[in-house]
Amino acid sequence: MIHVHDARLRLCAITDDLRDGIDGLLTRALAAQQGGATMVQLRLKHADAQTLVEVGRALVGALSVPVIVSERLDVALACGAAGVHLTARSMTVQAIRPLVSADFLIGGSVNVAADLLSAASADYVTIGPVFDGTSETMGLDGFAKLATACDKPAIAIGGIFPASAPALRSAGASGIAVIRSIFAADDPRAAAVALSDAFMGNAARSESE
């Protein structure tokens, strides 16, 4: 069972692409972990299953933090990942739960209130987009309402930078999830440090050192 203050949820770094190959992505993931990322989510929108498994196995083998696979349960199981993150396009949490071990993490995406029902059996949810500037942006108040309604650990996602991280924690976020803010940064380690410090303050750094 996952708890609201589970340290694994503090800073989820989501992969972006393979522009620098698998080795390059692995280097960026390791840097993110060194900077304070507490979970890495494998999400490569245009990669085939074979590539995803190869990348997933590399990440699982190199990282000490949990690796979660976006949408693909088959890939998550094949690469020995710690869990899977589901969206509206995926299998349902209810369908997957009997197929995996009790300690296998299942995350769900919540974008609107109607998503709360399908995510009710998840271990945690991501809620957003919070600040990304699109027509679907919910803002801080929208996040807080959904986080309260879902009654489970909630990770904020969408346009999050260090400046906005403290407000999200105050609004009930158990953690934050980012893509570009870490994996597209010139220095992923420094970017992770800044986000971790902003969200958790010095406590996060002192616990990891």
C-alpha cells in the first residue's frame, strides 16, 4: 500500500526521447536520480515495444529508484519495472490489478473529475495539466479540488518549474512529475536538485545525502 507521503512520489522524472540514443537517455536518467528524482517513468511516444523493453531494462538495471512504464503493462513486466502508469488509452486499473504482484505500483491519470472513478483502484494518481498554458490547464485550485476528491496520493503534472513547486505541495501534492524540466535540461542533475529543493526544501536533500 502506498502512502500520501511516500518518498518515491516526490519527484517523478518522465523520459522524453532518444535523441542521444539509449546511452544518452541513461546518462540523463542517472543524473536526474543523483539530483533527487525519486522515480523515473519510461515514456517514449514513438518507440516500438522492442525498443521500450531494451530501454526499460537498461533503466531498471542502472537506477536505484523505481522505474514505471507509461501505459504498457507488457513492457513493464518484460523489463522488470516497478510498475505501470495508465491513461485513458490504457487497460483499466481493475483489469491489471489481478495480473500483478501486490507490490507492483499502478498509477492513474486524472485530468477531469470523471477520471476519478477509473483511477479509484490505483496506488497513486497524476493530476494535470496544472500550469502548461493549454485550454485544459486546471490551475492550482483545480488541482487542489481533484487531489482532495481522489483521496489518494496525487502527483501534480504539467508546466511545473521550481517556482511553482512549493504552492503545489501546499495544495496537497504528494509529489511533482516533469518531462522537459529535467530530461530536456542542459544539466538534468542540477534541474532535479532545483525541483526537489523547491518542493521539499532542505529536508529532501538532507535525507538523500
